[in-house]
Amino acid sequence: VQLVESGGGLVQSGGSLRLSCAASGDSFEDYVVGWFRQAPGKEREGVTVISQRGESSYDSDAVKGRFTVARDNSENLVFLQMDNLKPEDTAVYYCGAYIDAAPSPSLSMSEDEYEFWGQGTQVIVSS
């Protein structure tokens, strides 16, 4: 599967952005999808992850209550709604995906689990 992120940009502190991750290829509904970010000089970190059919998700403590992940498998899209943005949210945001065929799939934020990555989209939050 190929992933392409979009929706990044410059926003003031307290503002909102919605990122999209568009997937090409078949069987998108078989993939767990996660959002990660990498700030300048820092390692990439997990932000949120959503299950194959969108029935469950997990957010990092840094974004809990401010970011919401959702997906539309009919359109092969995953969205990241980011509200109440803070300057520390400034980073390149990536979506990643992996197949998990387990009956109760895990929601991993370990980069090692992810097989496919997009090229990233830049988010800058000004104070």
C-alpha cells in the first residue's frame, strides 16, 4: 500500500488543522494505521493509532483530548483532526500502516510494526 499525507500548514496556537492520509492499493481495511510525528532535533514519536475498521483507537498522552483520528475505508482515507494546537505540536507528521490479522488486533505505536510510510506533511504552530 502507498500512503500520501496532506493537510499540513501554518496555524496559530489554539487553532486547528485536519490531516489526511490517502492510501492506494487493495484491502486497506486490513491495515492498522498510525500517525507519528518528528520535531526538529527529536526522534519520531507515535501520536495516535486506529484499528482496521475504526472501532478503536489509542492516543498518546501528549495529544489526548485534542486530536481525533478517524477513517473512511470506502475512500481509503484516514484523518487526524488536530484542535487546540500548541507550538510543541510543530513537527513533520507521518502516517504509517501495518497488517494485523489477529482476531483482536493490537494498536501499536512501535515503529518496528509499521511496514508502509508516507512522505510526511509539515505542521507549524506559531505562538
